[in-house]
Amino acid sequence: MTVVSEHINISLIDTFKSMLKEKEYRSQYELVYDLSLKGFENISQSKVSRMLTKVGAIRTRNAKNKVIYQLTDQLVIPRINYAIDTIALTVNNNDSQIVLKTVAGGASIIARVLDSLEDSFGILGTISGDDTVFVVPSDTKRINEITKGISDLFSIPSY
């Protein structure tokens, strides 16, 4: 392999990984198309399939339950020994922050789940204690919608 072709391969892989981090792709053909827009012509679906394997990407579900390709180092699914909907208890907001109550010791796991959803759910960030999670919405005008989304996600009541 020549130095030029090795540089192209590294550039292609770096671009490919960046694309997977920046956008949600539901098909390999979407990746082929976006690669062509970035100047990587003649990339076939089978080449994309091999690159997905090479970079360790897998098919997973996003916050909206759609199947997408994601790098495994971006996965933030916590491992627990009991159902997550038994940890979260209630959620409420005061028009600026959302407060989610959990069982004792459950706040950090719930905060981690919410942090993994961030942009897709309208969450700027979380702070967790032992049994309470403060959720800062990215837009307070959508706070009731975000609260409802959290309520639906964990199957808990909102007040």
C-alpha cells in the first residue's frame, strides 16, 4: 500500500467515524450517500458494511426507538440487575428545572440514562444525588414536553 492510499484509508475511516458520531444513520445507503457528498466517490454498500465492522459499529435503537448505526464506544446503556422502571418513581417540573425522584441509590443510573439521550430528548444535562435527579432542559419552553417524555420513558407519573 502506498503512502497516499494509506492516507486516504485513514481519512476515510476518520470521516466515517465522525459521521457516525454526528448524525444518526438508519441504513448503509445513507452512509454511502453522505460519504459521496464528502468526496469519497465509488464507496459501495458492501464497503460500508465492512467499515461498520472495522470501526465496531452496531445497530441499536435511539431514544425514539428507531434502529440506527452507532459506535460501541458511544453506547451508554447501563447494566443493572433489575428493571429500570422500578428505579424511577415520579417526575415534576417548576417551569425551569425537572426533578425526578428515584428509589434510594437509583438517581445516578437514571441520570446516566438521561444524559445518554440529551439532544434527542431536549436535555442539557443532569445532576444526581442519592434519590433525586435534577434535569436541566435545553429549552424551558419545551419543559412540559420533556417532562412528559421522561414520564413515558420510565412509565412513571408526572405531577
